[in-house]
Amino acid sequence: MTAGSPPARLVAAVAAGGALGALARWALTEAFPAHGGDFPWSTFGINVVGSFTLALLPAFLVVRRNRTLTVFLGPGVLGGFTTLSAYSEQTRALLAGGHGAVAGLYLVGTLAACLLAVRAADHWSTSRERRVFAHEGGDE
């Protein structure tokens, strides 16, 4: 390990959390697939729920006080769960398939819903709690 590298326990926590989050995302998209010009509801829901949950984590003292848990849940589980790449690719595929209206609704709707979810979750934590959470690496 080089100087400035994160401790191995934190790397392991992010990796384990990321694997769990990615498996959960995969399972949901397999259970609720989008076809053709359908609105990709599963990815939409995953990103909104993930955004809300990430913004809610600073409200929990146990998360703020345990850096391993912070990185396991934040960049780990929720980083693996949410997906900008699928959101982008699904928007591109909708456009390529001639479903411009659905693509536009999905593009703007996902961003708006995620921002509203974060704003709603912010009501359960203070700006100080959010700073502590960010300092511990929870929103990286």
C-alpha cells in the first residue's frame, strides 16, 4: 500500500458493497425488464431510490461514526446499485429506436426525480451531518 492509499478494510468494504448493490440492480432489471420503446421503469426506480437513500445516510449516527460502514453503504452498495451508464444507454437506445418522446421524458424525468428525492431526504439530516458524511467518503 502506498502513502495516501485508503486502508485495505475500506477498499474491501467498497468492493463488497459494490458487488451487493450491483447484484441487487441486476436482479431488479431482470425481474422488470424494459422492452423496445417502453419507459425503463426499473432503472428509473433504482436511480431514484438510490439517490434518496444516499442522501438519507447522513441522518444516521451509526453511519457517520463508522467510516467502514459509510464507504460500504455509500460508494459501495449505493454506488453499485445506481447506474448512470444504463440510464445513458437506455436513453440512447430509445432515441435510436425512434422513441424520442419517451427518451426525453426518461432523460429529464430521471434527473428531476433524483434531485427531488435528494431534496426530500435532506430534511432528515443537518448540513453538519452531511459534511461529516462527505468527509468520511460516503458520497464519493
